[in-house]
Amino acid sequence: MPRVGVVGAAGKMGKTLVKMIQESPDLDLAAAVDLPGLQVIGQDAGIVAGIGEMGVSIADDLAQVVADIDVLIDFTIAVATEKNLEICHKAGTRMVIGTTGLSESQTARLDEISSSVPVVFASNYSIGVNATFQLVEMAAGIFGDTVDVEIIESHHRHKVDAPSGTALSLGEHVAKGLGRDLASVSRHGRHGLTGARDRETIGFHAVRGGEIVGEHTVMFIAGGERLEITHRAQSRANFAEGALRAAGWIVSQVPGRYDMLDVLGLAR
Ligand code: NAD
């Protein structure tokens, strides 16, 4: 059975992952890690996740426990993931990365490392969102240059990056369907004297508030009609379920960078 490590084990996603690994007959929690200095360091990961003792205490240094695991699941922050990538690279340990907000240079390093260690990196591990990726690409291909495309995302007030990684991935799929380069056509928010809308552009808008788990709408706005494709996440369990599926899958893959469409067998 694959031995799994969870870094960010005391976080919202980390606790959900620990709980669902405990319930999984196919995966074994072998290590849990979080930030040095936190009160939870040394405590049992199961107790911190609210499900009772699991016999794995939360460590504060991945390098000390990396030899005990086959795959690391990382839902933390970009600077932590950058460091964890180097540790897993050195140890030859596979990774499932959910952290969003990675910089260009951090993503480039991830690409380099994935040429020698198998890595799944997905902006969204939910199966519904991955279906949405396919649907928006198809809709973009059908409409072509006859519509304006706007992407609106809503998340809880604690989220530190914008737009969400999922919104950017939706943008990538729309751009692919339209045959455009996302980096040169994306526009983030509008303010002041913006001028008329340029059809080539793909707009992004971020709403933050309360405890919204994650909502994404892609609007295809034509002259006389509007198609909206919306996904609403209702709990973090769906992200954790996808990440655990990815962890079970990546242990038998050759080195490379994969995403959730690969895990689901939907990559084209
Ligand atoms: P959170 O703030 O609740 O948890 C993050 C955890 O990481 C915390 O426990 C924190 O202490 C820990 N951490 C920070 N720096 C660390 C370090 N250097 N070493 C070890 N641990 C460290 O956040 P969250 O809601 O669980 O989200 C975490 C990340 O996952 C975010 O980037 C979020 O956008 C992303 N996310 C991705 C998906 C997806 O499907 N890809 C889904 C949900 C969240």
C-alpha cells in the first residue's frame, strides 16, 4: 500500500486529507508535516484532524521523514512547495501538488524536477472542475471569435492569491479552444476609463468573502445569447478525493509532469 505524507497537515486541506486517508483502504498515512513553531508540532495528525489518534505525529521538517514515504501530498503555500520540491527531488519521492499561486520561476523548477521525479500538479483536483475544463474548451471551439469570454471566481475571505489557479486553468482551456495565447489576452478586473472591450481578451474577476469553498463561472457572451458554465464546490472533500486518487495513481507512473486530466484518463 502506498505510504503517503501530508505536508500542511494542520491546514484546511491537510486535515481533510488526513481524515480521508484514514478512511481509505488503499493508502497509508506515514508522515505528517507542518510549519516549525506551530502548536500542533509533535501532536498526533489524527487528533489535529479531529478523528482520534492515528499514530503519526506532526513533524516540522520534511527532510527528516521523506524516507518514510512513497508520495508527498502538498497543499501549503508557494514558498513551502518550492522547498518541498527540492527535498522530494533529492529523495526521489513522488509528489501530488495542490498549492496554487506558484510563480513562473517556481513552476519552471517544478517542470525541471518532474523530468526525473513523477509529479501531479493540478490547480483543482475536483472531478467536476476537470469535466468543466473539457466543457469550456469545447464551448470555446464552437463559438470561436463570436463571443466575449469572462471568467468569474468566488472564494472564502482567507484566500491569499487571485485569480484562483482554477480560474487561470479555465482560461487556458478557453484560450486553447479559441486558438489564443492566454498570457497575451488575459485582462484582470476593470477600473476607470477602460475603453470598449476588445473581443480578443479573456476577462478575470475575483470575489472574496465569508467561507465560500470555491465557485467558477465561465461566460460566453454573444450578441443575442449568453452561455454560462458554472462549477460550485460545496466541501473540500472533493479536492481531497481527487488528490488521493492522484496519489494512488502517481506511484506507478514514469517521471513527468501530470495533471488531473491524466489521472482521470481524459488527457488529449
Ligand atoms: P491553509 O492555510 O488552511 O493550510 C496551509 C497549511 O500549510 C497550514 O497548516 C500552514 O501552516 C502550512 N504551511 C505553510 N508553510 C509551511 C511550510 N513552510 N512547511 C510546512 N507547512 C507549511 O490553506 P488550505 O485552504 O488548506 O490551502 C492550501 C493550498 O492549497 C492553497 O494554495 C490553496 O489555494 C490550495 N488549494 C488547492 C486546491 C486544488 O484542488 N488544487 C484545493 C483547495 C486548496
